[in-house]
Amino acid sequence: MKSEFSRILIYGLGMMGASLSLALRKKNSSAEIVGVVGSPTSKEKGIRLKSADQLFTAEEFLRSPDWESYDLIVFGVPVNTTVEVIQKLPSGFKGLLTDMGSTKLEIVQAVESVLTGEHRYISSHPMCGSEESGLEFGNADLYENRLCILTKPKGATNEAYAQIEGFWKFLGMSTTEIPAQDHDRILSYVSHVPHLISSLMTNWVWENGCVREFTEKSPLPLTGGGFRDMTRIAGSNPKMWSPIFGSNQEEIYKALIDYKERLDLLIAELKPEKPLDLGQWESFMEKSRKDRDAILKKQNDSKNP
């Protein structure tokens, strides 16, 4: 499969955007890659690291955006910024566009309000993030053998869908299509709430006086691999995650209520005055193992955050 694009704009050259640029180079794409970053400092860093063929700050780019000069535009900025930039597009713009946003409903609503009629915007969500942020963490293999969820707004052409799907497959990804509302509900369970729980768990443990006292005295961490694995994503890039929570608040709330109800049941079973049924707990843990294998499609080591 070959990349059919000659000039690509990556609007938001953070970790994901820089990884996209590096991946295109590794796949021998001949496209000219233009990157947009948030600050002069990031621009200097991107030039030094050769993160793109040409670099602009957002302020520089938006003075004269020349959207029409790109074969493909990819938004790699937080969801709220993606929505803001979509609203700056020319009315009736016919260019090929996508994004890498972690929620879809707000983005799709913005697309449908700005790009009325037939258009070529297909929303994307490459499931391959990292707790790291910044273009210096770009990884040419980030997209290889991973999943990209595609969401088709009203008015998007089948041709545009095929082109965006082909683009991600060119980078080594598999694809699946999920409508915006379903996407956001699923991601609240598999990503957004886990990030919140991971962060809460870190606060919960460190704010326990006994844990803190003996951790401070110990030459090495008191934790094992379980705590490390469950808190790897705690506190991930606040500038990216706070807009995600804001754009998916209702689904996150409902998923947390569901989680709380299940947690309350566990707490009730663990009341000190109640004898433990060891067989029941064995069954609970065994079901968890099977459910985990089903969620990960029997892959025992998933790298998705």
C-alpha cells in the first residue's frame, strides 16, 4: 500500500503528531510534512529534532492558513482545540481532514455545523497513546499493529472514508468504524475512567499516613508490580486529559456510577462480621481473568493506555 498524499499538515505536533511524522518517514512516504506547534520553544525543538519538513507556531499558521494547499490535514491537538480549529475552517471546505481525538461527539457536532452538505472529514482515534507528552517522545513505531477507530460524520463521502482508512492502514494499523456516541461510551469504560481511577489510586495510597511514613523510611519502594501497572497512567498530560473529561463528562459520570455500584457490592461482601466464601472469591477472580482476555482479544500484554 502506498501513501497517496504529497503535502500533509499535522496541526498539533506533540507526541502523537511527531510520531505520525516519523512513521510516515519510516514508511517511505514522499509527502511534504508541515507541522504546527503551540509555542516558539516547541518550534525550535521540532526544528532541532527534524520533526517535520516545515514548522509553524499556531499563531504563525493561523495568520494565513492556506488550508486548500494540503492533500490531508490531521488535527493532533486536544479535543477542545480541535473543535476551535474546525470552526475556523472555510464554510463548505472540501479538503480531506481527520483528527486523533479521544472523544468524538463534540468533534462530529462541530464538523456537521461547519461543513454543511457533502464533505471529506472523517474522525479518527488511533488507540496507541502514551503517558508521555511532547514531540521529543515521538516514536516511528507507535502506530504499527494497533487499532484506529473511525467515525463518519453526516455528509462525509465514502471516498473520504476509504482514503482515511487507507492512510492508517499504510501506517500499519487495523481499523474499525464506531459511531460518535458509542465511541464515547466505550472509551469512558476502556480509557477515561481507568485514567481517573489510576490517578485516584495514587492519591489514595500516598495520602495514607502509614504508607507514607514507611515509604519515606524505606530504601526502595514498598510497592510491587501490581501498583506500578495500575498507576502507570496516573496524572497523564493534564492539558490533554482535562479537555477529554470535559468533552465526555456525561458518559464518564455514568460509567463511574456503574463502577461504584460494583465496588459497593464488593465492600458489602468484605464486611468484617461476614464470613468470607473463599470459593466465591476464586470464582470472582477467575471471571475477571476470562473477561480481561475477552476485552484484550486474548492478548495478555496490551500496550493501549
